[in-house]
Amino acid sequence: MAQKVTKQVLVKESSNVRTIILNRPTQLNALSLEMVTRLLELFRAYEDDPNVKMIILKGEGRAFCAGGDVAAIVNDCNQGNWQRGAKFFAEEFTLNYLMATYSKPQVSLLKGIVMGGGAGASMHGRFRVATDNTVFAMPDASLGIFPDVGASYFLSRLPGYFGEYMGLTGARLDGAEMLACGLATHYVPLEKLSLVEDALCKANTGDPKLISNVINEFSSTPKLKTIDKCFSKNTVEEIIYALEQEADKNNDDWISWTIRSLRKASPTSLKVSLRSIREGRHQGVGQCLIREYRMACTTIRGDFSRDIYEGFRAMLQDKDKNPKVQLCPKVLAEFVASAPLTPLLKPDNGIRPIAVGAIWRRLASKAAMRGVKKEMSKYLGDFQFGVG
């Protein structure tokens, strides 16, 4: 196992800089459980190492990271082993939280595809360098799930209602658009990205100001006004209606694409995604990740919908791009339209955010031994949505 992990995650040392390389290029560096475990191990070790001042994270090949290994998770769940999927989310979200609270600067070089788990591995770091070939998206709703990896935290903090737009449509952004909305902290042309990496290694510093001075910035996006107007609505249905009104006034291919994306996605995922992002605006990153972990376990168990399995089939397996999604269950649709998700989930009981990794492991272990529904019934009541 150790040999496999070493091949999937490489490390390059340069004075006080450590460059971590995601190394599954044929899978677009999709994160396996072994990779996440190794990354968690490295980040923990480097935080306590006085000889490490800065971490650079990048992907081998044409992608930074295309997300988590959804195929492996779905296959495990189809074989009745959803607990392995829960373990993956627990490890991944613990890594996300560690990155979000890290004491040393992390610089993510976002070449190529950055989606799902790739966003989680980069958005929580201090520096996120996009390029002209960067493609960022959170396509989770089209897969029958919801934007996780702390997305309800970082999407909810984008300008206006851009987070709702990104989370519900799975829209793809280029590097300049990432910079304009704040998902990227810097933008450099692709041909200069290796020069930036070299300069960072030569700078050999942990000073954020000096690191920032190595990288160039630019650009803007003209779509924010329409996005704010439409995605500020209270429900998914109202958002779609507002977009249709805009489409009648403006012959804009982007608006038409947005409407098609929303209508094609899982109705359940859209409603849960919208509510999750809205709640995330008022929560810390630890709270967001704990809530998303419970939601993720509920999703892979298929309590309300099996859209995740149909989304996987249509988008990743058969690739017919035509998922046969279910209508949103009435009880869930009515609930998420009028009440927050948080009261359905176990309160933190004053536990410090730094302890969330231990919380996830403990709850995942209990779930494996006694069954999640039984374990969670004591605090979920009659409405079985969350899981911890």
C-alpha cells in the first residue's frame, strides 16, 4: 500500500519549500482514498516541521485535480460498502479543514481541470494561481449529489449570488473569471507557470506578502450582474423563471446554457445545494464541513434519492449525458424551502473546530458498527436527512 501511495502523491524538496504533486494523470489526478490519506499525513507533518516554510500543490499532466474518485465510491456503495465511501469523505473533509486552518502558506498551481475534490484541495489554501487553460467547476448537482469539500463555505462567500450560480449549474470558469470572482487569488499565463514555481522555490519564504509579489494579477467578468439578479431568488424554481425572463430580453447563449443545465440536473441536488450554500454564509468552515459530511453519507446511502448513481452512470460511466433523475421528494422539497438544514444535524456541543477530524472518525466508526439510521435517530427525530 505504501508503494502505491508514494506513486500517486509525489514530493519534491527545495530548501524550505515542499512541492506536492498529485500523480494520477491518466485519471486526471482524481483523488483516491489512498491519496487523501497520504496528503493528510504530509500536511500534518509539514505543519510541525520548522524546516518547511511553504507548500506548493500541483497536478501531474493536463489537470490539477478532476475531483474525488466517484467511480470507486459508487462501486463500493453498489456492493453494499457505503462505509468505505463515508471513510473517504471523512478523510477528505478533515484534509480540507486542515488546509483551511493551516499555519503555513499553501500555493496551488491550477493548471487544467479543477473540479470537486480538486477545488477542496485548493480553495482552502491561501494562494490559488489560475492560468489561461484553467477550467474550474463544481458539477456535483449534475451527478446527483451536492457541492461538498467545504463548498458551502467558499461558494457562499463569492460576490453577490455567484456561489448559487456555480453550485447549481456546474458552470465552468476560466482562469480570468476565477480571478474576477475571487476563486483564484492570482492569474498568470500558462507558459509562465513553471517560472512562477521556480521563483517561489528561490524565494524560499513563508511570508505571504513576498509570495504574493511573485505572481501577477488581472481581469474581470461581465456576467455578475445577471447572476446576482437571478440567483438571489429564494427557490430553484424562481431562479429558473428569472433566467427565462432574461433570456426573453437577451439573446445570450450563456443564459440558455444556464437554463438547460439547471433543468438537466437532479431536482433534489439543486434544492439541497441552494440551501447548503445559503446556510454556509453564516457558518465557519468547520461547521460547513461537518454538515456536508453528514449530507454526503445520507446521499450515498440513497435515503431520499438514488440520483448519485444515475448521475454517475450518465455522466461518467455510459457518458450519454442524459441522467434519468427523480423528482424531488415532496417532504424534502417543502422542508428545504422553509427551514435550515442545521437543526436536523447533531449540534457541536461546544467542541472546538480543531477537533472535527476526530468527530468525523468517531461517528463514521459508530455508523459502521451499528448502522447510521440507528446511530442518528436520537437527534434527527422523524426527519432522517442528516447523518454524522
